[in-house]
Amino acid sequence: MKSKKKNSEETTAPDLVQVMTVSLFIILLAFFILLNSIAVIDDEKRLAVMDSLIGNFGVLTGGLSVVKGQGGVMTLPDMENLSSHVDFSDMIVGAEDIIQLIRVSTDYRGTVMTIPAHLLFERGERRLIPPGLEILDRLGATLRKNDYPVEIIAHTDNQAPYQHPDISNRELSTLRAVNILSFLITKKGLKPERFSAFGWGSYRPIVSNRTKETREINRRVEVVFIHKRIPEKPKGIFTFRKFFFNVFD
């Protein structure tokens, strides 16, 4: 009898050890998952917010906008990098229908907000319309949250402005950019030294002007938040490790 009992204990003992080991592993795994969920809850919230922003603004990594149909894979580090530069929350809340038409991308200059021209101006006109004033009012709140230099760049399609045949597309785009600049400075009280404004007319299209739809895409205003200026290379001077040297014959 003792021998049978001993043999029974020997066969059941490993099972108990295995059960205890598995149970301990499950407890530790559950504890680890709990700690991990607590640690990343803020990241998840931030990811959800940025995912909403990206869904509306069309932000893509690699410095390209969805307007061009190109771009990289959206990842959390890139979103953190973008959100740490410019806070667009004032542009989003309460204006979801309009924000869906605005695009934000990044390039070598910094963060570029692209606004379709029809949201700001009547076709061929340079005077801001009421919905455009509302967008610029929200933009003013965004600009107050940072001190980046800003470029306001207006673009047109290649069609002559038929309402004003006496001016060119280059002139029309410049007048539009200056009107936006004037509003931000005079109405929103922003520092003039932060801003520059100019128009490219039809000389910088992002898509072909062959169709009505593509021409509408090219009619746009870009608001560029300059994160890092790249020094231009003057004639007669070469640069080496950010030092300028005069070139002599």
C-alpha cells in the first residue's frame, strides 16, 4: 500500500508543480499587461486624437500631402514630432466640415497648411469672404501658440482672372496673400516681423491644369510654419560646415 501511495505522489507531484508554474506565469502576465496599459494610456489617447487630426488634415510622413497621392506610413513618432511643432486644436474644434478640406504636410521648411482658395475668396477675387475670415480667425489662435516665422503663399491655376482682366495671376495671388497678412496683423494683433507674403500665380502647380478639378486643387493658399531656415548660398561665396568663405580670382 505504501508503495502504491508513494508511486501516486510521484506521478501527481509534477502536475502540481506545472499547475503552480502556469498559474504564476498567468498572474505575472496579467500584472504586466495591467502595468503596460496604465503606462501607455496617455499615448493611446494622444494617438486617438492625432489619428483624428490625420484623418481630417491628410498628414502623411515623408513631407508629401495626400493631394499629390503620395506619402509615407503614418507612425506615432512622426505624429508626436508634428504635434510638438504646431498645435492645430483651435483649427479643429467646431469646424470639422471645413477642416476636412484643409491639408497639412511637412517638408524641408517645416509644417505647411494648404487651404483651398475657394474657402477664402470668391473665384478670381482678392477680397476675403466671411467663411475665410472665420478660418483666419482660427488660424490666428493657432499662430499665437508658437513663435515660428510664417510664410503666406498664394497660388492660382493657369486661367486668366476673367473678372479682372487688367491684372495677372501673379498679381492676383500676391494681393490675396497680402490681404491675409493684413488680417492677421491688424485684426489678430500678431507681430508683423514674423510674416512674409507673396504670390506665385500659376508658376507652382502641384497637379496638371488640364481639368476643372485639377485647376481647383492648384488654386490654394499655403501657410508655412518655418521650423528651420536653410541659408541661401550667395554668389561668389562657398560654405563649409556653416561657415561662409569669399571666393577670389
